[in-house]
Amino acid sequence: MAPLDFTPAPGAAPFTARVLAQTGAEVRAILRNGEQLLITLIIPVLLLVGFSTAPLVDVGGGSRVDFLTPGVLALAVMSTAFTGQAIATGFERRYGVLKRLGATPLTRAGLMSAKTLAVIAVEVLQVLVVCGVALALGWRPSGSPFAAALLLVLGTAAFSGLGLLMAGTLRAEATLAGANLVYLVMLGCGGVVFPLSRFPDGVEAVLSALPISALSEGLRQVLSGGGLSLAAVGVLAAWAVVSLGLAARTFRWE
């Protein structure tokens, strides 16, 4: 039998292993944070159940749950990729967490990769929960899941760029207030629970150009069997390119 070799082997773990380890830490931090869990999961489910079972708003005919589910899915994506990520990243920047992690073998590229994977992992959980509740309420989608997945990916990119842009340029307290304010405004004006057609024509045209509106309406069209909306794809892609580009140029790590 060959002798055992106990010689230390210094050096960082492979890049993939480092990213996956940090991804796990990011996901656990999100799920253990009561405020983030409230925004990312509990509020969307409560909105879906409440507005689907009670005639609180006029959705313009048709099934309430069919109208609300796509909007709630869009809201769930925004809550994780934008609101939760902006607030968490803003305070990590304030307390020097980003600076220290970026100087470790993880590297800054690894840290951003881990944050992206963590957002995707949480969104998968959100989609499963929201869709499960919607199916229990009578939702019966008929569109292409691949087209819906494309819209969700584009929406994630757009909202992540906006979240990182805010977190990387504003103070943590300003990011906290701004992210929550945007969340509330988009909830009321982004086609989540109120049809955009309820707004005046001029206002509707402006609201349709918002990423939350494009994602809500695009998912609504796809999941009702109407096909992929190229207008929604264009709006989301434009927001993703512009926001991620600005975030990359202006993000401050400390």
C-alpha cells in the first residue's frame, strides 16, 4: 500500500466550484431574510389568491386567474431580480461586503455570476409556487412554455440591470426607498392586477413601454395561446441592453 500523502495543496478551488458555493450562500441569504421572502414570494401569492377569488377589480371579462397569473409571474420576477437584488446589493456595498468578496479568489466576475445564478434559482422556485397556486385556482395555460421562458429571461436581465444600476450608484438607504417605491408603482401601473386599457390612451402608451408592462402583457398573450409578442421582446431587450450597459459603466464596488 502506498503511503498517504498529507502534504498541503494550497490554492483556490476551481472557478465553477467557487461560483456554486457563493450561489448557495446567496440563495440561503434570500430565503432566510423575512423581508425579502415577503416581497419575493408571499406578496405575489397573496395577490394572486385575493384578486382571483374576490371581484375586487374589473379585468375586462374572462377568467380572473387567467388574467392575473401572468402579471403575478412578472411581479415575482421584478421582486427578485430588481427589488430584492437592489436592496441586498446596496447594503452589501455600503458595509464593504462586495469589496472584500471581490478581492477573494471568488473574484468580482465570480461574485456577479453567483448573484445571477441565485436570482435565477429563486425565480424558478417562485414560478413553481405561483403556477402551482394558479393551477389549483383553475388556471389552464395553453401557450408555449419556451416562449414564456424567453420572456422571463429577458425580464430578468432587464430588472437585474436596473437593480444593479440603482444599487451601484445610490446610497443604501436611497436604494431601499427607491426600490420599494418602484415596486409599489409598478404593482399599480404595470398591468399586473389592472388592465392597461383602464388608463387614458396617452398614459397607456407610456406604461406599455415599461419592462413590467411588457413582461406582464407578453406573458398574458403567450400563456393564452396567442403567440410570442415581438413588441414585448423588443421592449424587454432594449431595457436589458441599456440598463446592464449603464450598470457596467457606473457600478461602484465601495
